[in-house]
Amino acid sequence: MRHNAFGRKLGRTTAHRLAMFRNQLASLMENERIVTTLPKAKELRPIAEKVVTQSKRGTVHARRLVGRWLLSRDLIKKVFDEIAPRF
């Protein structure tokens, strides 16, 4: 039984899966569109939504929280200055 279990493993270890989502999220924020498989997209969507929601706040703490997922400062700046105001 899968009580209280969520998320797909996608045939990867935890570290590999998180690294893959970081890379996909960075590509998504940089290019604003990516091509991927449906299960990966379904797992990436909540992460991307949380990043955009945090970036709408615009605080320093929000930048640090977004920095957990996006490692590039230029990309964080783009998310806060260009992407978040659209939403």
C-alpha cells in the first residue's frame, strides 16, 4: 500500500532526481519553455510554482529560498525581475 507516499521516483536515486529537477527548473526559467516527458513535467510543475510564488514576495528571505533550487544569481534575478511580475 502507498499510504501517504507521493511523488515519482522516475528510476533514479534521490540525489540524481533532485539534480535533474534543478537542471530542468533552471532551463525552464531561462528559456521559459522546455520539452520533457509527461511524468517529469508533472513532478516539476509544483516545484516551479513554488519558486514563482516565492519570487512574487520579493523579500531577501524569498531570494534565499529560491536560491535552494536555482543556483545561478543571474537566473534568480531574472525570476524576480521578469518572470514573477507577470504572475
